[in-house]
Amino acid sequence: STRVHGNMNSCTAQLYRTAALVLLLLLMLLPCSCARDFSISYTNDTFMKDGKPYRYISGSLHYFRVPKDQWRDRLMKMKVGGLTTVQTYVEWSSHQPHPHTLDFEDNLDLEEFIRTVDDLGLDLILRPGPYIDAERDFGGLPYWLLKQKDILLRTADRKFFNPVVRWYKVLFQRLERYLYKNGGPIIMIQVENEYGSYGLQTGFCDKEYLENLRDLIHNLVGKDVVLFTTDGNSEELIGCGKIENVYATVDFGPDSNVTESFAVQRKIEPHGPLVNSEFYAGWLDHWQQQHANVSVEAVDSSLKEILDAGANVNIYMFHGGTSFGLRAGSNFPPFSCTPTSYDYNAPISESGDLGDKFWRIRSRIGSVRSLPPVPAGFHNISQKGNYGTVRMKYVSSILDEEAILFTHYGLHRHPLSFEDVDQYGGLILYQTVISKLTRDPSILHIPGLADRAYIYINDRFVGILSREENLFSIPVQMNPDDTLKIIVENQGRICHGAGLKDPKGITGNVTLRGTVLNNWKISGMSFDTENIRRLHKVSEIYNNVNVIRFNGRMSLWSGEFEISSNSVDHQLPKHTFLRLPGWHKGVVIINNFVLGRYWTTVGPQRTLYVPASILLTAPELNKMMILEQDEMTCLPSCQVDFTTEPDLDGPTPT
């Protein structure tokens, strides 16, 4: 029996060995899900995706500029347009509004955006900054960095780089799972953003900073993820931004020579794929300047050359969206503010509509790759809501309700900036009492003004100073014990260039006929959640005021409107546009959502895009508040109109 038992053990062992061998052979034959790989073949001058040559055709969309409920719609349209890939920035300032506050909710739900990209079968190119430009306030950097007066932005300075390290650790802890190698859609990560421009503008290409940033990303995601840089089409720009183990790409628009531009890239990267990381199918706008319009023919012709060269391309922007709230930035020099709309003359409009540019790009892409079918029921233009006219009621001058509407920052010997008092944007009110007799008139001089100042003596408006127009002085007539009041608007921090360090408010001394004025009472209106609550409180108290002060300057208005449910199709509210005839310059709030700035008198933007997601249907009332900053021509009875058509190309000063 011992012999039999031994034979049985021997047979069992043989069976286990055979089964293990069969299982191993089966595993070898099955495709391995862990073999996902995205890399560069320098031998074949191409990207490689899972061992096969790969060319991406991408388009830019910024999730933070598009209502969350519209992400899938816009991304689906990008896919129908022939794109394989989406490129997006990550805006540090929105996700970390204060040093100890993080926000990844609602429109900032970056992970949900990435999952939506993945669901639609698109790849994702991630541009995490930390600086992004994108015509955003401070180029997407958090304003609180400027509390450190001697900070050296976009350098290896620890005052700048240490916060970057802390932020990146938070960000990539969330995003690592979405890397392509880990089963997600992220195929590439950008290091910094057009750093060559900044290096040449400031005269210092800080390679240590770029290398530290590269090493930080490597430590967080691994060295097997493709990193890249983007710079303009000159050897100096690309060379300044180039560092080892990071692939250098180029950007240019239809007005550039395609062959010459890629030849510049080849000087820096002799081998590897040709890449235009920002092909400009449109362009940005500024207040008081004509609306940008890049022709369909120019885009199509240049895109043909790019594709015929076998290059990879990202179309910037494919869908621009909107800089809701007070997030639009400014450019310098000269100081020029960008509007709320970021339509960008893109293939997909601000409200998600399609025009000839979209279809010409799709057709051109179809010459080099197979296109997805156009879904049934696919429309160029979505139905908009024509919700008519809303009569606005004057509530009060904000100066009359200073005690309620403004956050009080105390009495200070010298003026403080927005950053000094921890205020992101909006308005700051500076007040001081004149202590002695002065000549009549005397020059009031505010050389450190950023950006626009409304000057009052007691409660009498006397004029405007403007950084845009280089107006920093004004003659005034003042007596002892008069109160000088200066309301300063932050029009958006500079987002590009050597002037990036751009604190707001009054950033130096104020003088009256050469004498420094001291002892300032400082308060602010930020348009944050608490401030909006205060605006509602005042509008509820004063709802039948007949006396309109200051010709409407610095005045608060309120209105209500109802959207009736359609008994036929029971549609939810539709996207619409707000027109403000007779209004001048200010901020619109609908249902506690800060829609953005308007400046209808100078253009080019004359309507504000109102996404359906912020509107309510009957029986609920929609509540609107408007802070008007300047003189109005619609007085004494002012209204706003909802319309189905945008107007982004209005008259501008000659």
C-alpha cells in the first residue's frame, strides 16, 4: 500500500506540472493588458503607441471654461471633427484658490473630465503648467504667490518652487491612475509652458528650474511617460525651453511657413516626430480692439501642409469657451484686457455651435485618416432660448451701502494691494481725509495704479484714471476735511511676458501736488460667495428706490425673470445670450453665478453667453444682479435682453 500511495503522489505531481505548463502557454498566447505603452521612436521619427507608429490630431479645450454638463457634448463634437486627442491645461489658481484650500468640485472635477475623454475613446495631452497663460488671470498662477514681494516667478526660487512641489504632489496623486500606461487616456505631459518666450523676455533662461520641474514630474509619474515642451517657431525660443529627456515641440499659426517652422524644430530635435503643439485656428480678443477672425481658407491651407508633412498637430483652440467670473487675464505691453468670451474664432463656438471652419477641418483630416460617422440628429446649431426683456430695478449706489457690501480691511498708513488683503479680484475702496489746504487745482497722482480708478471727493464723482490709457494723474479741487475716495478695479492680472508679476490695486504712494497722502481706510468687494449674499441682502432692503445717484456709476441693480416650461417638449432651459443696451461697464450675476464682465461701450464683445445650466424653470424665479461701474445711457429705465444670437464683433474705438 505504501508503493500505491507513492505512485498516486507522483501522478498528482505530474498532473499539477502539466496543468501549470498549459496555463503558462495560454497566458503567453493571450494579449497582455499591462503592455500599454506610449513612447517616441527616434529611429522612425514617430510616436509609438503599443508598439505601433502613431500620429495624433488633437484640439484644445479647457475644462474650466466649459460648463460641466457640456463636456461630453463638446468632446463628442471634437471626435466627430476627426480628432484623436484632446489637449487641456490644468489651472492651478482655480484648484488652489488659497494656500490651504483645494477645489476639484463641479466645473473643476478634473477626474470626471478625464473619464469623459476616456469614455469617448480619445487620448489626452496634459498641460499642468504650473504657468499656463491661456489669457487667464496671472497665467493660471494663484494670486497669493504675490504676497511674497520678492518672489521670482517661473524660476528655481524656493518661494516659487516649493508651492509648486506641494501642488504637483496633490495633482499627480489624483491623476497618476489616468496615465496611458496605467489604463487611462493621458499620453503626454508638458513641462512648463512656452518657457522660451519668458526666458528671452526676462533675459534669463532658468534651466535649473526646468530641470527641477522635469525631475519632479518624473518622480511623481515615472520616467516612462513622454514629457514635452512647447515654444514658438524660432531657434532661440525652442532652445531656451529645451532640456534633456524632454521632447521639444513647436507652435505656429496659418501665417507661418510650415516647412521653415518644422525645420527650426529639427535643429533642436534632429530625430523624433514633427509636432505643432498649438496650431492657431483662431485668435484671442482684447477689449477695445477688433474681434479676431482667422479665415477658413488660411486654416485649411496651412493644416493641409502640416498633415502632408506627416506631422502631429494640436489645434488651439478647437473650442474656446468662456472665462466666467473674473478669470480673464490681461496682456502687456501695452496693458490690454481680455474679454469674458473666449470664443477664439474656434471651429466650435463659445456656445457649442459648428460652422464652416469645423467642417473644412474635418474634411481635411479625412484626407489622412478615416473619419467617424456623423451621428443621427447631429446639428450645427443648438436651439437657443429667447427669453425676452428683463426690466432692472435700481437698488443703490455701492458707496451708500459700503458698510454692508464691502469687507473692511482696517486703517493703514499706506495703500495695500489686493494681494496684501487676500482679495483675488473685484474692487477695492481706498479712503483718506485731506488734512490741509492745497492749491486749486492740485494734481492727484497714482503712479502705482492697477488697473482702473474711479475718483470721488466726498460723494462727488470727479473722474477716471486708467492703466490702459496711461492716465495716472488728474486735477482735483479739494478742501481740508474732504474725503478722497478711490475705487480701484482689478481688470485681470497680466498673463504673459516679463510683466507677469502684476499685483493689483494701488501699489505705491498716492500724492496730491507732490505730497504723499497717508492714513487709508481700505475695504473690498470681491464677488465671492459671501459678497454675493450681501448684494442680495441690499437688493431685498432697497427695492423701490427712485433716486438714481451718480448717473448710474457704481450702482447695484436687480431683476427677476421666469422661464416657462414648454408644454410640448418639456425642454429644460436653453443656452442664451444677454445683451445690455444702454449699459456701460460692469459685472453680471445670475442665480449666484458670476457670469462675467461686460464693457459694451467699447466692444468687441456685446453679449454674454448664458449657459442653460445656471437657469431655472418655472415656478422658480431667476434672479439677476448687475453692478454697473460707469455712466449709463439707458436711464432712468434700464433693461437687459435675452437673445438667440451672440454679438462678439461689435464696434471698437478707431
